[in-house]
Amino acid sequence: MSGTTLVTDTVTVFNRELRPVLRNPFSVIFTMVQPLFFLALFAPLLPDTGDGGSALQWFVPGIVVMSCLFGTSSTGANLLFEIQTGSHERMLVSPLRRPALIVGRALKEIVPMLAQTVVVVAVTIPFGFRLHLAGALLGLLVLAVFCVGLGALSYTLALASKDSEWMFWGVQQTLLFPLMLLAGMLLPVDGGPDWLRALSRLNPLTYVVEAERALFDGEIMSAATGGGVIAAVVVAVLGLLVGTRSMRRA
């Protein structure tokens, strides 16, 4: 199994998964409504930073990660639909590599994430958000790595709950909001009680959010950036290992 073949298989799966999105871009447009609502309703409640900067500099990267979290964690629902219609079984008997089935599907979720980021940044720049292009691009790369791992874990959950669709949504929703709140996406946890801050440090998403805030602010060489890169890579490796094993067992 050469690396080139694995790459080719991944591109094949990626194109297959992306075509429905391109044919029906309304689904991507609809997912942009939620982050824009959060921006409109939460951002005015946040005080400006101590140096007179806009609170959007802190808030926008969190919204970008939140959009990634919501979209990627629910990707397993697409796999559940394919299992029910039988198309997933046809993919399993194809010569495509099992890791390509996971990576290609997960990479597809990066496209809506990029589109949402562009819209969010474009909307907030007139209100005081400062874009550091190099840091933002690196931040999106880190987030893409995290998306691959999270998407793979979502597919693993879908395979485990293929006979009970309610279980997928129950587990996904139960984990989604605690992870989001503990990562400090919407509100800082620094002033919270010790137990809350301790749980926050155990959450890998916390380090990704901190890295995105540093990178979007132009701090490329920082401890926060390093921590986020490590957390994203760990989630990606873990997700791919677990997802590939589950796909092979399927």
C-alpha cells in the first residue's frame, strides 16, 4: 500500500463527499446562521479589553472553533444515513483503503469551516476585528488537523450506534456543550472556581481555542500556539486510529 495510493483514495472519497455540498450550497449557508447569531447576541455583552482593543479579537476565534465543533461533531449523521441506505456497505467492498474512508470524509468538513470563517471575519472587520492573515491561515491549518480527528471520532460514534440513531445524537449532544463551555469559547473560565478551571485544562479543545486566539492575534511563536498544535495532532491521531479500527471491524 503506497502512500500515493492512500492519497489518491483519500482524494476520491473527499470528492465524493464534497459533491453534494457543492450541488446544494444552501446547507453551508444555513450553518452560517448560528455563528452569526452568537456574534450578534454575545459580542455586545463582552467588555473591551484593558488596552482599549475590541472584544471581538478574543471572541471571533472562539466562534470559528465553535463552528468547527458543531459541524464536524455531527458528521457521523451522514454516515448513519449511508448505513441505512446501504451505500456504506458498497464503499466497504470497494478497493479504497479504510483510512481513506475516514480521512476523506473528515476533510470534507474543512470546506464549510473555511467558508464560515471567511464570512465571520468579513462581518466583524468593520466593527473593530483586526485580521492577521499569516496567523489566521496557520490557525485554520491547526483547526483543520483538529477537524480530521474530531470527524473521525464522530464517524466512530456513528458506527457504534448504527442500530440506534438516538444514541448518536444523545452522546453527541451530551458531550458537545460541556466541551464547548469548558473551552471558554463564549465566556472566559479564568475567573471561575478551581474545579472548573481544572476541568478546563483537561479539555483538549481548550488548548485549540487558546491557540486560535493567539494566532488570529498574530502571535505565531507562543506557548499557546504550541499547546494548540499538540492538542490538535493528538486528537487527529487518536481519532484516525480509533476510526480506522472501527471501519475495519465494520
